[in-house]
Amino acid sequence: MNYILAATIFISLSAPALALDADDFSELEGYTVTAITRVDGDFEGCEYDKKIKLQNGWVLSCQTYNYHYAYAPTVAVLTNDAGRGYLIKAIIDDDIYDMQPIAK
């Protein structure tokens, strides 16, 4: 049921032109919404190991590639306890990114 909560929060915080559909949420099954925040400044998409600073003070490292530009877009950070650490995904605008946390 956590993916339904994630979808509801994401839809309520997103721009009206939403491109996600139900199939996109299949990769979020088992994830829990951990934080809703914003990118700190410009977001120019992800490339492997690129650091993304969030306004809540967290820094995430991209593990996927996708170009997208937005200024301070809303980010839904989702986590999944894999038993030996957490898997992290970030939903930014209508794209889902695999991420890793960066220690402060």
C-alpha cells in the first residue's frame, strides 16, 4: 500500500501535466515515502555518480541517467529496506531515478 501513498503525494505536488501512469509505479512497489523536499537550485537530470543536493540537507548520488531541466523541482524520496541497507529512489517531476545516499 506504500506505493499508493507515494502516488497520491506525488500527484498532489506535481504540475498538472503528469506523464506517469500505473505501469511506472510497478518499480516502486515495497518503497515508502521518506521525504518530500526540493532540489537545491538547478536540476539538470542525472548521470552516474552525479551529486544532487536537496533543500532538506540530504545529498543523493545518481545511479541512472536521464536529462531533464527544472529549477528547484519537488522531490519525493522513497526508500526500501533491502535487509543489508536501503534502496533509494527519487521521483523528480515525472521521472523515477535510482539513487544512493552521500554521507555528510
